[in-house]
Amino acid sequence: MLAASLVSPDVVDDPYAKLVESNRLYLRAWDRASKVLRLVDQGAAADEALRQIVLEIREFYVGRATKGLRRLQDAGLANPDLDTRLTALALGSMVEQVAHARSAMEEPYDEDTLVDHLSRLWASAIGLQGAPDEGWAARTRAAAGTASD
């Protein structure tokens, strides 16, 4: 899963495009490994050694997202007031739980819908500059103001 979810360096140097690709790769990796992942989660509750392995894997994802968010903040592309680790943990957990719900709970969402929506939620949560939903509230207010003129 770790290797399968790494975004290729060939992906356009666009933070939103990288976010979309990262979510797509993670969901695909989760789908391929979903049965094993459920068994590992169950086993980790009873086995401390397995729990430590799960924590190490989780740290890989949280650490990678933390560094990426920090780079975006440093570049002025994301909300600088967010705690990078807590944000990475929360948003990564969101994606993980949706992947789990899709495979184990048989949620009917297709890959494209999930990737689009999760990526937009991620981008909105961090205030990603240049993301599709950036400024939606201002556009909505402007459209409402224009309609009433």
C-alpha cells in the first residue's frame, strides 16, 4: 500500500492535482488490500506487536501529509494557522474511513465521485489556493447580489 499510494514525480506541479492523484492511489490501494486491512485492524486490537506495525504505517501517511501541508503553508498556498500534524491526522483519517466504508460497508460511491469529493473537502479544509472550490462563498454572495440588482 505504501508504494502504491505514492504520487509519481511526473504529476504536474499543481498542489490540487497532486492531492487528487494521492487520494485516487490511496483508495485503489485500499480496495486491493481491504480484506487484509480489516484483519490487521482486528488483530492489532489484541496483539501489541501488530498494533505497533499499524502505528508505524499510520505514521508514514500522517508524516507525509504533515510535510506536504507544511510546504503548502510555507509557499503561501494553505492556511498557515492550521496545526499541520493534527490537520494531516484528521483529513487522512477521513479518507481512510471513507475507504473503509466503501469496501466494508458497501457504500455505493464510484471512484471518481469519491476522489473528487474527498479532494475538494481536503482542499477546502486547508484553504488551498487555486483549488476548485476556493472562494465559493464570495462567488455565491456576488451572484446573489447580482441577481437582486
